Amino acid sequence: MTEQRIPLAGVIGSPIAHSKSPQIHTHWLKTHGIQGYYIPMDVGSDDLETVIRSLPKAGFVGVNITVPHKEKILEIADLVTDRATLIGAANTLIFRKDGKIHADNTDGVGFIRNLQQNALGWSPKSGPAAVLGAGGAARAVISALLETGVPEIFLANRTRVRADALKTEFGKRIVVIDWVQAGNILEEAAMVVNTTSLGMLGKPPLRVPLDGLRPGTLVTDLVYAPLKTRLLAEAEKMGCVTVDGLGMLLHQAVPAFERWFGVRPEVDTATRAAALR
């Protein structure tokens, strides 16, 4: 009788030491009594394909993909889901039994589930969303917001041409605003989303004027280090409903874990604590 292999998963990016994903998945593996491991791997662009193709032979059932490989991975995968194609990036690979590499993007799902769990009563149809940034995270957020029925998205990015490109791709519900005017769209928005790295530890601050925020507006920041960014702290003072970015990281991990290990984990207070350890 052959002994079953221990299932392995992990996260690939460069740099990777800061990733909280190993803490999250290791917590779930222990909680569900699964004999498996989740490993952080620092891999450069030149070695990406070689490493990815060798992992199934080593017992890997799948991996997460993070910066800077989320776009490039689409060229390596054998199968790409519709949503990963639409977003133009993938964050999850499943190594199938037939040897094929299957790429998906669970960032948008994670973003919406985080709002559903932490902004009770939130309705996507309650009004326009203001989205700051036009990178890979913004693409996932915009795609998810349009799919759930947000009527209109005001989009501002430091480099306008990137925002214009997203309007071309995602269509007429996107209204592009110059970055210097970003503060002016906040009073019209039912929700505000920062998808940039501005305000993150070690990055420049987010300097968008926030005096247009109204009480009751939903404000969420994808940055989770620090957990309470200046945007969230100011919004809280102004009576807004605030949701931090850690929940998105936790919720995007759920479908991946389920596909790899066959159990659907819960995002609860113990999971949050594990991520913050």
C-alpha cells in the first residue's frame, strides 16, 4: 500500500517575507487537522515558470501568486477562469490531477465577502463607488463591484492613462476623474475604496482631501499594514462606516484553501488573530 503524499501549498512572490498568508493557511490546516504545509517562496520573474512547473512533482496541490507575478502567471497557466481573464491577473493556481495548471482570481470575491461580513446592511445598489488606484487590485475590485450591481464607479489614479485604459475595458459605468480632483468625488460616493499602496507602512501617505466624506459613507482600504490607516481613522471620526483591508486577504484565501485541501474554512476571530500574530 502506497502512503498518501502530504499535500503542500504556498505563496510565490518577490519579496515574500511580509506575507500573512502562511499564518492564515497554517491556522486552518491545524484547525481542520489536515496534515499539510503552506510555504512562502521568493521567486524572481526569470525562474517563475521553471519553479511553477516543478511544484506538482514535489507534492504541491496549488499556490497563491502575489506581486509582481499576478499578470505574468496568465501566460504560464494552461487554463484561466473567465474572471481571471477579465481582471487580467490571477492570485490562485490549482495543480490538477491531469497535470494542467488552472489559474483563478479570488481577490474580487474576497473584497465583496469582507464588506458583507463587516459592513452589515451594505447594498451595492445604494449609490456610486469612488475607487482610488488603477492597478491589479483595482481591476479585481472594479470587476466585483460592477458584477454585484454598483451603478457607477468614479475612478481616480495618479497616472490618468491607466484609469482611461480601465474605462475602455470595463465600459460606460466607469467615470474617470483626474487625481487632483479625487477629493471632490467623495461627497457623491456611497462608498470609497483605496486600492493604492499609499498609506501603507514605508510608502508615501494618501494625500487626497477627505473633507467631502459624509456620515454613513462606507470607506474601505485594501492596505492592512497598518490595520487602521489614516484614511480609515479620519473616516471613522467623520461618522463613516469603515472596513479594514485584512478581511479581504482572509476571504480571498477561503476558495483557494477549499480547492486545495477539500474543506471550506471559516473567517472568524481566531483566523484574524492568526493573521495578526
